[in-house]
Amino acid sequence: MRADRLVSLVLLLRQRGRLTAATLARELEVSTRTVLRDIEALSAAGVPVYAERGRYGGFALLPGFRTELTGLNHDEALALLVAGSRRGAQMFGLDSALASAMLKVVDALPESLRDTAAGVAERLLIDPETDLLSRRLVEEEVPETVVAEVRRAVLAGQRLRIRYTAAGQSPRWRTVDPIGLVTVRDRGYLLATRSGEDRTYRLARILDAETLTEPARRSGQVDLDRAWRDRSTRFRTGGDQVTVVARVHPGRREELVGTALAVLAEDTDVDGWLRLEVTFQDRRHAEWALWQLATGAEALAPPWLRASLRDRAASIATRYERDGSTPPGATQPSGGEP
């Protein structure tokens, strides 16, 4: 909306001083022509913005044109800015709204706290894009129009029609009663009911969404944290889960636990290695999790898992025993006359 853009323009000039039309256009994600029209509108409304000509010119505000938000102490201001982690905002389609809100918070801080606020981004890193092994963290792609429609139905308390792709199935439309939105490990979920039964939908699997005029059939209040815990418990105790007993090096414990559904038991062997009993979603999940740990873990049970990992390791060993310059199945040249 233009009103929001005008406010953001003023805040940028307040915090950064003189800025060129090109810089403002880049920050606001509009054209320079739009910026010039906005500058004229601000001037007409009495905002003291003026232009400086020349190579290092740009637009600026007259000194002293600012307001202050009083009552915030140092830690409160810091908490507001640290809370502005973009992961959840991106997941729920509120990234631009978060950026605009943080801009307003910084601008409204008392002078004594503004320097602290400006340095937060340099001193605290929230949710980096890569982990310690230089692996890029993959975020789920959720179309902005879809998540905006889902969010609208959740907050307005209206029924929602979604085109959803369940695992191993073709997309199809479903009408649900939305309860709330949850993010877990950079994945977004819609908690809802369908025909009175609890349902959990991955946002990344919703291909299209349409808010209906009919009110959602749900209670007026909800404990979203408890609802998520209850659904997680039902998920861990149903379906095709498998239980695995494994020996794990202490330094690799968190990797295993982080991929398992639950830890049922844990002991320490005489050599310092850990013996864990854990559950996984299915056989494929269990095999993948143990294979990732390489020599940092050993599956003790069930027997099929040991056999599967052994066969995979043997196949890899066989591949690396041959000369790498010879394609599989090829015959080495004899070196004599044909």
C-alpha cells in the first residue's frame, strides 16, 4: 500500500540521512519514478524533505524531524530486535511486514538506545543460512499468495479450501477448518480439522488455497502448543515406525537424536560409547539416519537394518576396489597382439 511505502520512505531518511532516488527505489522495491512521486506527495503533506543537487546529492529530511518511543530500556530494545528473526516471518509470508516493523521500532527508539539497535545485526546472528559443515540450509518454498490466503483464513476464523499434495498421492482439493500455523525446523504446518478429525498439512504441499465465507467450525480459544504436542505424540506412536538399538559415539549423539522420532532408552557402554534405543518413521528413515553417521555409529538391532547397511557398505567397497579409469563392466586391455 502507498501509505505504508510513504512511512517507510520517511523512516529510511530519518535513520540513514541523505539517500539517492536509486537507493530509495532499491530499498522500497519500486521504480525511481515512483520514489520521485512519493517525495512530491510527502512535500505536499508538509513533511520537511528536500533535495540536494550534485554528484553526491539526494533527498534528506530537515534535522530534528523525528519522534521517540519512551519507556524502553536497553534489554527491552534488544529483545525486540532479536525477536525479529526472519525465519517465521518468511514462512508465514510476513517478511516485508517484519522489515517495515523493525524499521519503525529502530526509528522510534530514544537516542540513547539507537546505537545499540543499529549494532544488533552486526553482533547477533539468528538462523544463519549454512551450518558448521558449510551445508546450505534448505528452506521450503511456499508461494506467497498461498500462505497469505491460509493466514487470512486462520486469523479470520473462516473455512479454507486447499489443493494439497499428500505424500505419494496426486493433488486434490479438501475443505478444512483451520486452527493455527506452526513452524518446526524451518518447516511450516497448518493445523486444522477435516470432518471433525485432526489434520496437519505441510504448507509446502499446499498448491492453492481459497478462503470460504463460511465460519470455521472450531473453538473460540486454542492452546496451539499443546495441540502440536498432542499431534506429535500421536504421530510418533502410530504408522510404520521402527525401533532401532544402536551404539553411537558421544560426539555424534545429537545427529542421531535430531533425526529420530523419539529416544526410548539410553545407556553408556564401558568404552564410553552410547547405547540408544530410538524410533524412526519407517525402515527407509532408519537406514538413512544410521548411514549418515558412517563409522560414528553401529546398528545393533533389528537384524534387517544391520544387513542392509552391511550390503550397502560392501557395494561401495567393491566399487572403489577397481581402477577408477575403467568403467563398470569394461574389460582391461591385455597389452598383447590381437
